[in-house]
Amino acid sequence: MTLITNVLPDDTHNQNLVANVHPLDWVNPEPAACYNLVVIGGGTAGLISAAGAAGLGGKVALIERHLLGGDCLNVGCVPSKGVISASRAVHHARNSAEFGVVDGQTLGFDFATAMERMRRLRADISRHDSARRFRDELGIDVFIGQGSFNGPDSVLVAGKTLRFKKAALCTGARAAAPPIPGLEEAGYLTNETLFSLTKLPPRLAVIGAGPIGCEMAQSFARFGSRVTLIELGTHILGREDADAAEILHGAFVREGIDLQLGVKIVGVETSGREKILHLERDGKRIDVTADVILVGVGRTPNLDGLGLDQAGIKFDRTGVLVNDNLQTSNPNVYAAGDICFTFKFTHTADALARILIANALFMGRQKASALTIPWCTYTDPEIAHVGMYEADAAAKGFEVTTLTVPLSDIDRAVLDGETEGFARVHLRKGTDKILGATIVARHAGEMINEFSLAITNGLGISAIGRTIHPYPTQAEVIKRLADAYNRTRLTPFVKNMLAGWLKWQRR
């Protein structure tokens, strides 16, 4: 893995970013005699672990070899959402004729300005993750360099040995690339290099129709790139409900994205500055020509250079092996985040770090399996989910009642011109217990939280039905699901009983 501190482009915003998260003049402190917690990795899981432990009175060391803030700040959530916001702005401006916007199609767009805005905002946000803040405000010993175990209770960094009572492995994961003949030679971008672009690629081929691939394919298509989205599977966003993904599929087609689904990439070759991807579907050859290739097909855990064998820590190609309490095979070393967890999200890294603090430092027995995990793909519309899908529930032996309300039934969605989508809930049959939920809407990621709260706290759909929701809002669709559930309770027998009671009252 190549480590860079000269983040490109070398402008004032990226210089400010590096000054915060990998200051070139940083002097590592002298180690304490022993630490309550040594944290290796300064991404979300590591920062939360270090800050939380220090805030509770622990003596903490934090080690980061590259950029504090990890993927989320530097090459993930933060820059990608800055890009998505810019793409939505230009798309709205160009497609608002029904709202009275005149000549929206002729509006200009400057890609360099949009990317400069993203870099400026990322640099501003980076102050929260800065080395100086963690040292000066939180009292943490911050070490910049490669941390490597040199024993079961010690870590070596920049020639200094740090002894610990407990350690936290939070080194995360990095972008992976499939073994496609010619891909390495042709050159490609991942999320780790995409946000350094200053010129819009005229033609962009995106390999992988998961969340990253779909988000960036739509964004760059809205900027004006001719985008081809390539996926081995027959659907985009293969883990989501088929009809949820189908709504996004239709949006992509309308926005001019060339969807190549159910294909195998046979190889990649170059012709001058062009990159030609050779695809195959049902024995037929399809060639896609691009100026830039973006790969978004998976993650590889960052295990290299950690000296895991020296500490007796077991691992495999998926990452560090932990039990349900996040403890590794070394009882004094715990792990959190992408290095050890299937769901590789910033918010799960945060949640796992909180479990790690409780279990490692305070003899807690909190379990990762008890977490209720929502997620969202930030396309337009967004697709958000929490809990079980219907197939998951069936696999666990639960009979399910599924209720769906389309956004076209919701007044605010109609007025906003955002009627594509729905809210869906899976209930355990015969009860109001919420097993899972999916929302497809412009702001689905904001709306799913009501279901997450309910599932986490054992609240049924009836509790949502008793909650007043402001009118008009798109989140009213969730209350409509509760109304739909209540209607299922009004069986013919119950309805006849109530009618008889009301008839008797009229005497």
C-alpha cells in the first residue's frame, strides 16, 4: 500500500488537510511507562476508541501511519457526499422546468469549481480529526508512523516501544481491484484516487454496481460524463429489494447511464489514451471505450506491517478474527471497524468502538451481534434499509407480514415532485414487531432512523402509529405504514362487533 502525505492536487485546501491529519513537522512524544489503551489506526473506529477512553480517564496512545480520519474523511464519506451534493445541484437546475426554471438545460457547469468546494469543506471538517486536537484538547499521545506489535503487550512505532494493558486494532480496509487482464497496465481509479480529479473525464467506465459504483456513476453522469456502469450480476445494488433497485435502475436509464449488467470483463487494453474494456454476455463480445476507469468492487483489510503473529493475533483474508465481544485471540487486544466487521460503514465503526471501550477497559460484555445496523446508498433517490429483508426473516423461520406505501400517496412528495419510491416494513406475522424496513426516497437516509430507533428499543409499528408526525412531510409515509397495519387488525369479525356496538348506541 502506497502511503502519501502530499495529497493531490497540491492546493491550499489539501495542504490544510495534511497539516491537520498528518502534519509533516510532527514530533512523536516520549511514550508513557504503560498505557490503558494503545490504538493502532486513526480512522473512525480508532478515533472514537481513543477519544472515548481518554475522556473516561484512560492514558491513551493513538498511532496512525497515513492520514488521521481514515477513509471516511479523506477518500470516503466526506468527499463523496461533497461530490454528490454538487451533482444534485446541477441536476436540479437543469431539470426544473415544471417549477418555472427557464432555460435550465443551457446552464453551465464547472467541474473544477465543484471539486475545489469539496476539498475546501473536507479540509474544514478535518480539524475535528486533527493530530493537534487529539493531543492538546483530548490529552492523547499521538504517534505518526507504522505501528507493529513486537510482543503480546507492546507495540513498536518509529523506534519507540509502547507498552499496554489493552490495545485496539482499528486499521480499516482499502479498495480492492479484481484480477482483470490488462486492468493494472491500463490504469484505474478507486475511491482513494477519484477525488483528486480536477478535470471531468468525457467517458467514465465504472466497474461494480454496489453503493460506491452507483453513487459515483450517477454523480459523474450528472456532471456530463458519458458513464458506463458494468456489473457481473444482473441487477444494480444486488443486496437490496429488487423493486427498490428497479426504481434506481429506471432513474439511471433516464439520466443516460449505459448499464452493462450480467457481463464478464474479459480484459482491458489501451489504444493511445483510450481504455477499451472487453465484455462478454451470453457469448457475445461488447466493447466499452473510456478515458477513465473507476473500480468499486470491494475492500481488502489493512493487515500488512502490523506484526500480528508477534502478538498471537489470528487473522485471515477477511481481516482480524474476533469474538462477539470484539476480542481477538490475544485476550488483551480488541478490534473494531472494517478490519474485523462485515458491515463496513462509518457508523458501524463508531458503534463498534463504543463496544470496544466498554469491553476492553471496563470488563463489559457488550455484543456486536446485538447491534441494529441501518445503511443507505446515497443515490437519487436514496435507498435505505435496516433490519431483516423478507428472505432473511424466512430463513430464520419467521412468518412475515409486509406492508408497502408508495410515496405517490404522500402529499409532500407530490408537491416536491419526488414521488418515485416507497416505504416498506416487514412485521412478524400476527404482531406489530418490526423485523426490518426499506425506504426509497430523496432523503431515505434521514427517514430510516425512525425504524432504527423502534427496532433497537423494541417498539412496534403501533408505537409509530401513536406518534404525531408533522404534516406535510415525506416522513409521514412511515406513519401511513402504521395506519396500514391497524387496518389489518380490523377483521370482518371485529368490524361487525364495532358496527353492532355503534348501532346499539343509536337506540
